[in-house]
Amino acid sequence: MSPEEILDRRWMRAAFERAAPGYDRVADLQREVADRTLERLDFVRLDPPRVLDLGAGTGYGMRALGARYPRAEVHGLDIAQGMLREARRQALPGILERSLYVCGDALRLPLGNDAFPLVFSSLTLQWCEDLPSALAEIWRVCAPGGLVLFSSLGPDTLGELRDAWAGADGGSHVNRFLDMHLVGDALMATGFRDVVTDVDRMTWFYPGVVGLMQSLKSLGAHNVRRDRPRHLTPPSRLESVQRRYEALRRPEGLPATYEVVYAHAWKPAVPVPGVAPAFGGAPP
Ligand SMILES: C[S@@+](CC[C@H](N)C(=O)[O-])C[C@H]1O[C@@H](n2cnc3c(N)ncnc32)[C@H](O)[C@@H]1O
């Protein structure tokens, strides 16, 4: 792990482990984004024998992919063992029998080369700040002629909360999400072709700032930056954050913006001359 990494990966993994049992209770937005990501498969004719849900969490995507492709083996990979336990617990009959649960890191996939005609991922790649390495691994496990489809978060996500904290103490309290304006370029540079990206801005409403922060914590999605403040927040500072955020209140509650980036791309069936993708992780 290099010291210049912004996210504390060990802390992040532990946060997702802790979040796993209660994740589904607060994951409305995640399910909505997964549905919108999965909808994009309506326009693609595929009958994959094997699909990968990268960052499977509690298995929402695995269940949907298993139902959509009744012949497919459904592989769910996640860095948090607890998430996979939940996914297995909730697996549906008819899909469980052809589901495989793999604990591993997107940056070093413990999976074979060229194995998956479809690599799906919803709201996971924003946790991989080294996007080129993650995409190189996806490329490696994606079958020639295969499709990668994912959603992730862009830098405007939770801007209201970031600004409220910045005004209160100038600290880094919100993760900086990857600048996904470059996601298409990164996919092209990896070797993928017919790249399509689009952005959706969603506003989610919360009863108050504390509720929003608790919800992020329950998702495992709270601040995992290395430079996060390590001390307890004095009540006066929290009040200052609340005061600033309250200025944005609408009849529905306090708004939180999520900038959702969708991308899909194909791995050419035959190697493209001159394209030599740089592999981020060692093949297993
Ligand atoms: C916001 S959740 C999304 C889960 C699921 N895809 C969904 O839509 O509900 C992000 C998931 O990515 C996993 N994750 C984060 N970083 C990862 C990495 N480097 N490799 C594999 N999984 C990772 C987390 O453990 C968590 O389950």
C-alpha cells in the first residue's frame, strides 16, 4: 500500500465488514442505482455462461443477474466477508445453486483470465482510487467479446455535506470520489471499445444532518480518507455543520446530491493491433 493513497483501505474494508448486517436497511439509493444500471442490459443481447458482480455487497445485483440469465453461473466478489455472508443468506433458490462467493480485492482479482462474458459492478469502483488498475483487472478477467457495465460516484456527490464541513472547520470529512469525467478515457486506455458513459444526478432527502451521517456510516460509506480527523467532533462544530446545512432545507428534508456515473464498454473479440493494456494486478 503506497503512503500517497488517499483512502485508508484497511479502515475501508473494516467499515464495510461492520456495515454488512445492517446494510440493506439503509441501501435504498444503492438498490435504485443498481436497478438503473441493470436496466442497461435490456438493450444488449447476451446469454453469458458466467457473470461477475464486482463489489457484490449483500447480493442485490447477484440475485437480479441470476434471474435475468437463468443459465449463468453467478460469481459475487467483495472485499468484505460479512457482505458475502449476507449475500449467501439472502440467495434465492434456483440461483443459490449456481452462485459462487469470492472474497477478494477489485485491484487484485483472484479470478482467471478471460473468464466472464459479463462483468457487472454497481457503486463499488468509487472505492478504488486507482481506477486504471481496477479496469486492467476487469479487462483481464473479461472474456474476449465480453461486456463491462458499471455505475460509480462522481465528485459532486455529497457536495452539500462537504461544503457544510468545510465551512465549519475546513477539514476533509467527505470522501473525494473519482473524477469520472475521465472514465471513458480510462476505459479506452485499458483497451475497451464502444465505450458509453452518462451521468445521472440524484437528490436524496434526509430528516437531518445527523441522520444523513448515520446512514452513511450504516452503509460503510463514511469518511475513509487517510487525512480524516481522528478526534471526536466537539458539539459546537457539529452544530455549526448543522446550521450551514439547514440553510439548504426543502419541504422534503435536507437534500444530498449523488452524482452517479454509468459506463459500459466491450472487450474486443480479437486483439486490437497496438493496444497493449497495462495489467494492474498479477494474474492468479
Ligand atoms: C456501496 S456497496 C455496493 C454493494 C452492491 N453492489 C450494491 O449495489 O448494493 C460497495 C461494496 O463494494 C465493496 N468494495 C469496496 N471496495 C472494494 C474492493 N476494492 N474490492 C472488492 N469489493 C470492494 C464493499 O465491501 C461493498 O460491499
